[in-house]
Amino acid sequence: MILIVDSNEIFGKCILDTLLKAGFVGLLSNNAIEAIDIVSKEVPDLVFLEPMLTGPDGFTFLNEMASYVDTMNVPIILVSEKNFSKFDLSEYNVVGELDKNKMKPKDILDYARKYT
């Protein structure tokens, strides 16, 4: 299962639809609290995360994921208009980043194929 966490529901749905059309199983959450609840029931194989969520931000979610043995190694792809590449987020298992302004469906699928 691939989890998409994005407070922009339309954008998150576009990512989810891209994955579903390619045969992947996915879930969409629009906030960190709901995403943490989802992960507590089923550990995803991969997460696409918008770090600048409304309410508790994506870093709240990253800290929660990094806190538990069963979730600390789940690959995380940041999806944002901001560039986070200058930060070392490897301790959160952030393995990639997509720019919301430039990403294409192929980019989403490349990550999904690589990490699932």
C-alpha cells in the first residue's frame, strides 16, 4: 500500500489516481493525524508526503514514522513546491523529492516501482 499525505485534496487525488491506474494500491490522507492513524493500522510500503500540511505539519508525521521500529524504514518521498534538498532528512528515511510545479505522472510511478 502506498500512502499519499497532502492537504491539497485535489493534488493528492491526482497522485492517487496515477498510482491506481498503474495497478498500485493506495490511500489518501489530507492531514498528519489521519495519516498517523492509517499507519497505525497498516504500515505502508511507500509514502508521498507534502511537508507543509495544514494543521500538524509533515514533520510531525515524519517524527512519528521515525519513532517506531516497524515504520522507521518506510521510504518517504517529499512532494512540495519548496525545495528541501539542502536539508539532511535521511534520519527520517526521506529518499526522494518531487517538485509540485514540475513533476509528471512518470515521476510518481518511477518512485512507486522502485520502492514497492
